[in-house]
Amino acid sequence: MPSLDEKGLEYIKEVTASLDAWHEAKAAIAEARQIILHKLNLMNWVANFVRNF
């Protein structure tokens, strides 16, 4: 994930300007999304588990 400073924003602009780059990154974006969602679900499960005990 790029930072949101000037350098990171320039990178985002460069990558999103080209459809080819977007399609190449699609699989990596999907994988990162799954990892993030899994970790959020795990954190939610642990929070509920701890709250019940």
C-alpha cells in the first residue's frame, strides 16, 4: 500500500493512468483485500470472545 505523501500519490496517479497496470495489479489487490477482511473478521471474533468471558 503506497503512502499518502506526495511520492505515494504520484505513484497512485501513475498506476491508475494505465489500464494495463490496473489489470496487472488486480490479482494482488484482490489478495490484499481478502487478507485484510480475514484479519478484521478475526479481530472481531476475538473481541466478541473476550467480551463474553
